[in-house]
Amino acid sequence: MSMNGTAGSRPVGPPRLPSLTGLRFPAALLVFFFHASLGVPWIRLFEDDAANDAFAKYASQAGALGVTFFFVLSGFVLTWSARDQDTMRAFWRRRFVKIYPNYVITWALALLTFAAVMTKPWQAVVNLLMVQVWVPDFATNFSVDPPSWSLGAEAIFYLAFPVLFLLIKKIDPARLKWWIAGVVAAICLTPTLTYAVIPGGGMQMPGADGTSTVQYWFAYVLPPVRLLDFALGILVARAVIAGRWRNIGTTWSALLLAVSYAVAMNVEHLYAQRSVTLVPIVLLIAAVATRDAENKPTPFNNRFMIWLGEISFAFYLLHYIVLAYSRELLGDALYSTPVGIALIAAQTVVAVLLSWALYAWVEAPITRRFSSSRKARAAKAAAAEAAVRGAGPSDSEGRTLETV
């Protein structure tokens, strides 16, 4: 089955979206701050209770915002960069080569540094197979390297993308707004449905009165439920490409996101995690993509931010390991506010440097070497040679945005 390009015409501009690449690192940093606020592993960070409480409060929804951003962004950029005459097998190969080597390395590193003593052998195995998200158990969902649970969901997204893409491509562009509205409504109603049909007894979520870990698993972790976020990204990308998106601009989108985050800190847990920030996230992604397509500057398309975006996947997988292992080395001491801030800054720098190494020595070379089959590489080389000899145009559509 081929994956032909989407209908409609993309706004005039580059096929790449450098600002969205650059925006990936701030999203990953939000997840970092959330985990840092927990005082990994699960202890307070600051001696000053007011500072500790403030950090915990203001970072309480940062992880959920970052994860939702990545889920929507994945659907958006995969649709934007969909290749003419691509095949499911070629697509899945590129995704596997991009994701799994980093995943395995950080899985092993987490076990070696801190997770082995608290992880059962079967939990380690289900993590390695990326199926921990299918078990309705909080300790299993977030075992080994806790942030890696989202890759278990992303694996399902990637498996489903070729089919979802073909189905969504058939939607009349004039009707995309209704599909987008329907998916947004379904996501926003997920907490209501969850509280109504999933039992609320048993183990409770830390710091989330009235929400059980099973309710949290169903609404926030379970891949078929989170597939809605990914599908929303596909729909929005199609709307932007087809010229059917009403762009409110990056400034207003960012302001709405800030306001929605403030609201999220003051509503019931699942609504904060799944509903409140969703629309501003979508608006911001579409606004930034439109700026790139129109060759307009953004704060995220400079060389440094693009570099940070390129290493952000490695950073996402490594940051918890850095936090947990450094706390293990430092012991259970609490710190003054200035020392605590300095510690978090140092952990950030260490995580960035390790991510750079993982990207440069593993992710980038493996992706270059194995993203396409030997036959495909030979055909591409022959086409390039023919183009140089004047036998035909070179293929410039081989470039891809599949970096999320």
C-alpha cells in the first residue's frame, strides 16, 4: 500500500519546519521540570517549604503539556512530510531505526544506574518490548525509565499512521473543521467518560485527590485513547496544507497556552492532564508551521534552537536517568533555594551533553545508515548520478521531517 501525498497545496515555503524542530526542546524541557519538581526519586528538593511547594505547583502540569505537544506534533509533521509513493514498510523501517536504538540504550542505562532495584524482571521485559502501557498498573507503566512510556504509545501511532493517513486524506477539505472539532471534543470529554465508567477506588494518584491510578491509565496512558491526539495532529496538518486553517498567530497562541496552563493548575486532575491545554497546543503548532512555510522568522528557527530540537528525543529519554542517578549520588539531603536551582541547572547541562553524545554517536549515524534498504539506497544513488549526467532531475522529495 502506498502513502501518496495529501490533497491540497501546502503554503508557499520550505518543505521543512525548522521552528517546530526548535520548539521540541522547550516541550522536552517541560517534562524535565515536572520530573525535577518531584525531587526524583519522589522526595522534596528544597529545604524551604515555600520554594518546594511553589516549584511543585507550577511544574505540576508541565509534563502532561509536553507529552500532549509531542503526540499532536508527531501526527502533524508526519503528515506534512509524507512522501509520494511511500510504502508502509519503508515508513515503519524509518520510524524503528529512529526510535528503538535510543530506546534500548536508555532502557539499559536506567537499569544499570537506578532502576534495577525497583523493577521486577517481567517489568523490564515489557518495557524493552514497549508494551508497558497496556498494563493497567501505575508501577509498570512508569517502570525502568519512566518517560519512555510515551514511546510505547508512539509505537502504536506509527503502526496506525499509514492507514490513518489514507483515511484522513479522503476527507473533503471543506469538512476538515468538523472532524477537527469532533476529535477535540472527544479528547476533552475523555476525563468525563473516564470518571463515569472507570472505578475510582484502589490506589490513588499522588497529589490528585479522587483520581485512581486505573482511571489515570485509561485516560492518559492507554494508546488507543491517546491515538486521538495523534489523529488530531494529522487533521490539523491537512487543514493547514489545504489552506483550510484559520491561523491566529504565534503570539496569541502562546498567550492562550499560558492562560490555559494557569487554568490547568486549578482544575480536576484528568481535565488538567488531557483537556485544558489541548486547543492552545494545536493553535501554536499550526501557527509556527505557518510561519515556517511563509519563510517568516520565529524564536525557534535559529541554529542553536534547531540543534537543541535535534537532540531533544535523546534528552527526553535521558533526563530522568540524570535526575534519578544524581539524586542517588547526592543522597537525601535537602538544599537551599539557590543551591537547588543551581543543582537543577547542572542536571540540565549534563542531560543536554549526554543527549548530544547519544544523538551524535548513535541516533544520527544509525538513522543515516539504516533508514532505507540497500536496494533503495542504490536506486537513490543511481538517480543522483543520472541527474548529474543530465539524464533527469534529482529527487528533492527524499527529505523528511520525521524527527519526532
